[in-house]
Amino acid sequence: MSSSNDSPPEQLALIREMVAEAKAKAPKAKPRTWRGAAVAEELPVARVLVNKGVLHLDRLFDYAVPAELSESAQPGVRVRVRFGAGSHRVHGGRREGGGLIDGFIVERRAESDYDGALAALAQVVSPEVVLSPRMLALARAVADRYAGSLADVLQLALPPRSARAEAKPSPAPLPPPAAPEPGGWQSYGSGPAFLRALATGGAPRAVWTALPGPGWADEIARAMAATLASGRGALAVTPDGRTAARVDAALTALLGEGRHALLTAESGPEKRYREWLAVSRGSVRAVVGTRAAMFAPVPDLGLVAIWDDGDSSHSDDRAPFPHVREVLELRAVSDGCGFLAGSTSCTVEAAQLVESGWARPLVADRETVRARAPRIRTVGDELLARDEAARAARLPSLAWETVREGLKTGPVLVQVPRRGYVPRLACERCRTPARCSVCAGPLEAPDERDLQCGWCGRAEPSWHCEECGSFRLRAQVVGARRTAEELGRAFPAVPVRTSGRDHVLDEVPERPALVVCTPGAEPVAAGAGYAAALLLDGWAMLTRPDLRAGEDALRRWIGAASLVRGDGQVVVVAEPTLRPVQALVRWDPVGHAVRELAERAQLGFPPVSRMAAVAAGRGEVVEAFLAGAGLPPDAEILGPVPLPGRRGERSPGERALVRVPPGSGAALAAALKSAQAARMAKGVSAAEAVRVRIDPPDIG
């Protein structure tokens, strides 16, 4: 009896012992400590990049690899690790505790350089390899270039994971297509040779000034198709989803479905990740996309292309703020592939690539340009002053006539500056921008007080124009909204359509209509294009407080005028003697960029120099940071000065610009990154935080 009475406790004890033994042999990841679990026999250490985007933690950390995770814990996969536990929290030779955080395995090692106890990998999130050695090297180069952290760059480079997308297999890759015909490239002197070089495995680099009209999308598609014909991959980055869709359609029409991926935010997270995986797995070898696509893992890259590199959308608004053009330049060098920067205009940076010999120009001859470009007419202040219609309706007679004639055959485009364009001070007589006599920064009159420099903050009490000697300044702008209203009232029988920030049109019909839009939101006109265009309030475009105001105004004007038929007419309301207006009349964006580059070289402006913006809530914080940053000896500090705030609001802080000559850019970025990392390691309050941006797009 006693034995029968004792058997249930014995069985329970045996069951508990078996369960405990099973748990010891195969621990689950819920606690994610892997306490007591054996480590991998081979390469038991994983070097992990943790997803902490702070500079003082911008390094790799070693973790022990549990034996159960050894097979899936391969370099390049996503993992979860515990981070932040103190060295005193050690159990059984394993560090425990800390918060769970995402990361990537960079490599497996036989032993660690760290002498203390290692924490174990908590979990392999997915066996999908998403971080290749080439991607890691590119991300590190971008982080160093922009004084940022590797984790922040990878946040931009790698899309969020979708388990459903990973579970679906990618299609089998298609064989290389045949090399395409030159098509529209025949209009450019060395265009066919550029395509042949790509099709035969070459790596040509070109700055391409595209002819007006819709043909540029097909020409990008043919360049990508020629690269695919060589058995290599191709990547094209556009400023927005609308232009990406045009290249996507052109590439599909040329090669059919299944040969390329479209990576845009409009696709949605799951579809975008599925497309990204198809590229990473080698199913497709071509990518068309917006800004984040600059990091697309295209295998055996043969061509990187950027369209409209002057568009502000190409500069990322998240740390460390990389620019697409410069990332693609890095990829062209590291991968030994071709490079194509295309636009209907030409940026100063693109002109510098040609002048340095890094890239070759790809342009059409002047006769072809004149045949394709619409006629440009200007309306300056003198004509406006004599024009009764302009004084009454704030629109010159020439513009009225152009609209009336254009509406007889098709739609008319009306471009108006977007709200928020604040004009820069300039000479009232000759329109020369007012600049500081010390650093050549833009002069400002905050709260209508005395003049001071927007860069170095020095007062300029005795300014006069160096061109004409005038002492009078101008900063008034004609209202764009009222001008558009006047057009609508003048043509009541004609529909008026608007395209802007809140609602951007992709295309308008070929029938007569007034299409009023802000720069960059111009829809394409079906058929042959617009019959005419008005480019209004040129003064507002040209006098923004920005170094790139003239270049950007010309780019916006040419972008709009390129949508007009070759036999159409464009009227620009701006002073005809100004350099950007003259470049528009001659349709010579390259000449404008070359002259602008020469002028910036004389004044020490980017891109000839490198600049960094350092901002904080108070000027003394900026000064203290720069004093201890160990800047290069040839660095020049301008400021700090108050940052511009919204009208009626206090300034959001103060900013200094640090300028260095060519060759010292890397040293400047390294010094600022090191100083920022040291501050973060000590811990600073939000009020004392310092913001660093290399090559800021808006320096005044």
C-alpha cells in the first residue's frame, strides 16, 4: 500500500525533472537570456551593429551565439539583442539584462576582443540576408561623409521588414535583353556612343542636359536597358513618385514586365519591401525609385542615374541628411560603374563634375536646342511701368495676349511662386544681391532694423551697390495668388485647374484650360504639350535668401518651359538683364552653371568649398562646441547668427557656418562628428543640444 501511495509523487517528480531537463537542453527565447544554453561550436561570437543612432555608440558590439541560433545567425540578418546591461549583471559567465533592441549581424568570429562577459543574441528575427558587405561599406562611407552614425544611414537604406513579403518567393530572373536602339539619344552628339559603352560593359560618366519635351523618360529607360544588355544592373533615382512613374512606364514599354522594380513610398510598406527583396535576391537587376532607392542593393551594378539633381527632394531630411547625387557618386567609384546626372537644366555641382574631368558633358548642338525649345519673351520693370493693363490688373499686356492666343489651341501653364518665398535684399536699381563686404554672405534687415550679414552677423551700416553705386534696396514681391485670380476673371469661359502642395495633378487634357501651379507641381499636358506658359513673379524666385536662388529659379523656369510645344511661347515676368533670365532666353543652363561656378570659386562658396551648419538654442552653446571641436586649421567660422523664424515668432536658435577649402571636407566632418560624440557621451540636456549638418542646402 505504501508503495502505491508513494507512486504519484514519484511520477510527478519524474515529470518535473524531465521538463526541467528539456528546458535546459532547448531553452526558449522568451526571456532572451539563453541562460545555461550552449554556445555555437564554430564561430561562437557575432559582431552586431545595434540600431542606436547616437554617435558615441557608433561601433560594433560582440554577442555570444547560442548553439540553437548558430545556423540562422549569419552575417547580414536582422537580430534582436539586449543592450544597456551593466557589467555587474553576469550569470554563469553570461551578461544579462538590458532592453531589447534591433540590430544586424556584421560578421561571425572565433573569439571576441572584449575581455568581459558577453550577452547572448536574443533572437534571429529573420534568416533573410539584408545587409551585404557592399551595402555595409557604402553605409559607412556615407556616415563618414556626413558626420553621422552607421545606424542612422541603415535606417534610410534598409526598408522595414514585412514577414508576409519575405514568405513569398521572388520570381526567377530573366535573361539579359537585347541592346536597345539609340532612340532619342541620337539627338545628342555622343549619345549613341554613351549607350554603346554601357551595352558593352563600360562605365562612362556623363552630365546630361536633356532637350525640352517628354522624351527624357524614354532616354533614361534606354540607358538602363543598354546596361541590362551587358548582364549588369541599373539604378535610376527621381525626385518624386510622379517622375518615377514616368520612367517606370517608359521602361515597361521598352522591355516589358518583370525586368525592374519600382521603389517609391506610394507603393506601401509591404509591396515596397517585396520589390526590394526581388532586387536583393537577384530576381530583377534594375530599379527605378525615389530618394531611398539610392541605397537599393542592385547586384553587379553597371549604371547609377539621377534625374533633376537640383531638386530639394534629393536631399534627405533625416540624419545624417545625405544627398542622392553624392551617394551615387560614391557608388560609381566603389562599384566601378557608369554614372548619369540628367536634367533639363544644370546644377553648379554637375558643372563641377564636368570641369574636374570626373564626368563628360552630354548635350545637343545649338541648332537642335533652338528647334525644340519654345520662344522665350521677358517683361521687366520698365515695361510694367509703362503698361496700363499691368498697373490695373497686375499682369502685363504681353502676358494677356500670350494666354489668349495659347488658349485657341490648347492648355496654358501659369507658374507662380509658392508661399513662403521670402525675398533677399538687392539693389533697387540694378538688382545686384546685397552681400557682406567681409564674408560675402547675404545682407538682411531683421525687423526692419539696420543691415546685418545673415552668415557672420556683422553690421553693414554703409552699404552701397558695387555695380551701380546706388544706396537703395528692394524687397517687395507682387502677390501670386491675386495674379492667378485676375487670370481666372479675365477668361471666365475657360476652366482653371490648380496644382500645388495639397493636390498635385499628374496630367491635364489637351483641350484649352488655365493650369495654375507652384514650381515642381506642373502636370504634363497630354498630346503635344502646353500651347504657352507664363512664369510670374520672377523677382520672388530670384531674390530668395538662398545661395542657389538664381540657379533654382532657372531650373524651375526651364522645367516648366520644357512642357511647352516647340512652336509655343513662354513669357517670364522678371528683369531681362539678370543672368538667370538671360540664360533662359538663350536656353543655356550649362553656361549659367559654369559662370556661377567660377563666381563661387572666387568667393569661396560651395561646392568649391565645403560647409557645415552648427545650430543650437543659444549662440554661446554653438561657440563652445566649435571651440572644442578640433577643427582643421584652415576652417573659417561665420557667426553664430539667429536662425530665421516665422513672422511674429522668436528665432528658433542660432547657427554658425564652418567653411573649409577643397581637400579639408573629410577632416571637418571627422572633427564635428568626434566633438558631437564626446558631448553625447557626457549627456546634455535638450536645451544644450547641438545640431550638425554637412553641406546644408540652405545657407543663405
